Amino acid sequence: DISICDALKYKGDKFDIIYIDPPWNKDYGPIIQKASELLNKNGVIILEYDSKQPIDTLKLAKENTLEILKTKKYGRVKIEILRNITK
């Protein structure tokens, strides 16, 4: 199933893949935290953001039991793939 929603307000099933592309002026901490709660074991979050925005994704990943699998920069856009490592 595909759901397009406001992750902070979503209540329902968990997902294997979550794609996050919020407005670039948002605080990503609460968004990543909520997404990690909605993620199945070994599920992935694909996060897109402005590479000039100071986001400590390594810290956010550790706080939310995620690991960074891949980071790629395309001009001003940065994409990171994070995996749920909950046991």
C-alpha cells in the first residue's frame, strides 16, 4: 500500500519504506523520530533535504535506532537512506 500523509499525524500500519521530503525549513528531528516508529524491522527511510541545512543525521539515526546505509548529494539536494536496526 502507498500512503501520502503528514507523518506526524499518521496512525496506522507500519511500513517497509518511508520516503521523507518535507518542506526544507522544518525541524527534521520529530519527523525522523515519528517515521522510525512507523518503520518495520529492517525497513528503510529515504530522506531528502537541502544539503545546506545543518542536520545531524548521524545523531538522529543513533537516537532512533537507525543506521545510515547511503548518502548521496545531487547539487543542493542530499539524499540519505537509513535502515531500522531494532532487534
